[in-house]
Amino acid sequence: MAGGLSRRLKSAFILQAVIATIVIVLGTFVAGSIAVDQVTRRYMREEAASFLRERAGDANAQLPHSTMLQAYWTGDPQSAARVPAELRALQPGLSIVGAQRQHVLVQDGPGGRLYIVYRHSRVAGYGLLLVITPLLLAVLAVVLSTRLTYRIAKRVVAPVDWLAREVARWDPREPDTQALAPDKLPADAGQETRQLAGALQRMAERTRAFVRRERDFTRDASHELRTPLTVIRVASDMLAEDPDLPTRASRSLQRIQRAGRDMEQVVDAFLILARESEVEPQREDFDVRDVVYEQVEQVRPLLAGKPVELSVLESASPRLHASPRVLGVMLDNLLRNACTFTEHGRIDVRIDRDRVIVQDTGIGMSEETLRRAYDPFYRADLENPSGKGMGLSIVRRLGERFDWPVSIESESGRGTTAVIRFGG
């Protein structure tokens, strides 16, 4: 698996081998260079001391000479003429001269000056040959040990890697917990891996049971509530047609009808959210304005007796292929909130090309209330019995479910603006 444990482990060991190789190579060359330089200096001083001792006892002592070393003596004019010009200006001591970085030792003796030139390039070549062999052996040892360690580590983490792949293949709604049964684990799975597999298996079983209970309860409860709500709605509609109904009873009947419609909207939202994510409400082509006007007319009775103007403004005529029922539930909740918390002024519903905006001049929300506006059952105004604290939570969940993100801007005392943006 890309970026998995085995791949990262391999990368770590490769990096370790590369770093170790670089350190070994650099360390070997630095140590070799220092060693060669020290040996060269010591050798030149020993050769100079040996010649000067011989020279003190024998004026015809031979200058040291080899394939790596050349000496000059200035005891007489003829010998002094043989000293290269680049060496004559050197003062007594050890110097490095020329592009080839030759070591030159200048030392005064009885009756003259000794120049010893050491061909460092040749010495470095021989030293390099001596260094390369142990260097290659060290690098080979690092590579082999790293490979061996990686193979051992890979065998150790292989059961965990297998466990991760099995869990990644799970369906979140119906995890195959039997895939982690003890008899199906790799033979080399250690105690820790078996404990982890058992914990994941138990957690998946509990999660699956919990999801099933929640889904079944939401579905069953919603359906059970729909039946009495239907009876209430039909009976209240028939009763409302009675011309002899007293005015006081008519007002009570209207409250019953509004409460019934509120409950039907909540039940509809729960039924939609209780479905699996792959099972969406039936899609169809519809005009957004039709849904907007329908919801606006349904909430107008909530403004009875209030000096509030409710209007629809159209700057576009979007047409969607989606669920008008979902959009209706979302708009209903936003409009009911606007009607509930607006005592005077106006409520505007604006239809744009890619969104619907509900804007009111109501009491608005403080920053604290706005941060918690989507929390289920949260109510900033506990004295207001009309708010249940579920509307905005339902709107947000439906918007996330159907790719219609919802945003809210509000300021205390200056009203609220809610926006439903239509996704792809």
C-alpha cells in the first residue's frame, strides 16, 4: 500500500545506509589524508636529519633521492644552481608548493641549505589505493547489514501491515470482522498484533451494532410518528372547513395545524438523514423558485399580527436536478427561524444563479450563539418556547449530505443572513 509501513520502513533503512556510507567515505578520506600528511612530514624530517648527520662527517655524502623524493644542496655554487627558482625564495621550514601541492622541507646545515621535495601526488595515489580496499569493505558491510536488518524488521512489521490492509478493505457500514479472527491471522503474528486485531474486531462489531440500532430507531420512529401526524392533519383540515367553528377554536386549530406541519418537516428530515449515503431521495428537474414560493406561503401565517414584510427577490431562475423535498426542508427551517426571531422589519428571500439567500432584520445572534448555532438542541433564548434547537442542525446536515453548503452571518440586533449554495 502506498505510503504504508513497509514502504516507510524501507525508506528509513535506505536513508540510514546512505548516511552511514557518506560518513564512512568522508571519514576515511579525511583520516587517510591526515595520516598521509603526518607520515610525509615525519619521513622528510628523518631524511633531512640523516643527510645532515652524514654531511657533517663526509662532505661527499649523497643527497636522498627516490621516485617520491628529490633533494637539493647549496653547499657550493654548482649545487646551488641546480635548485629550482621556485624553491630558492622559501624560508626554512615545511611548505607546500605548486599546483601538485608538493611538500618542500627547507633546513639549514653546516655550509649550506638543504631542500627536500616530496612528490605528494604519488604518495596520495598510493595512499588512496591503501584506503579504497578497507573503504569498500566497510561500505559493503553497511549495505549487507542494512539489508539484513531491513529484512528482519520487515518480517516483524508484516503482520501489522497485513492488519492495516484488511481493515482498509472494510465496508464502514458492514465491516468484515471475521477477517480478523485468530485463525486467519498470519502465522508470524506476535502477541501485540493479535491483541490489536482482537480490539479492532470488537470495536467494529460494536460500531456496526450501534449504527444498525440508530438507523433502525430513526427509521421506525419517523414512520410511527408519520401515521398519527397524518390523522391529525386530515382531521384538522376537515375541522377547519366547518363554517360554524368559533373564532377562539379556529385560532387553536391553526396552532395545531402549524405544529403538525412543523413535526412533519422534522420527520421528513429524519427520514432523509436515516437513509444510507448511497440512497438519495428521488431526483427530478425542478425550478428553485417553485420551492421557494411554496415554502414562503407556508410560513406566512407565522407573521400574522407582526409588522414584518416577507418578499421574494429573483435575480436568476436556476433549475436543478435534485430533490425538491430536501431543498424544501432546508428552506422551511431557515424561514421559520427568520419568522420566529423577527418582530419588525422585513424578511427577504433572494434567488441567485447558484444560491438562495434568506435575510432578515431580526434580533440576530451574538458571536457565541453563532459559534454554537449548529449544535443540536442548542437554544440561546431559553425563554422562547417556539425554538427547538434542531432547525439549523438539520439544515447543515442536509446541506453536507447533498453538497449544498450552508453559511450563516449574523450580528446581534441587526439580523441574520443564511445562504444555501448549490453544489455540482
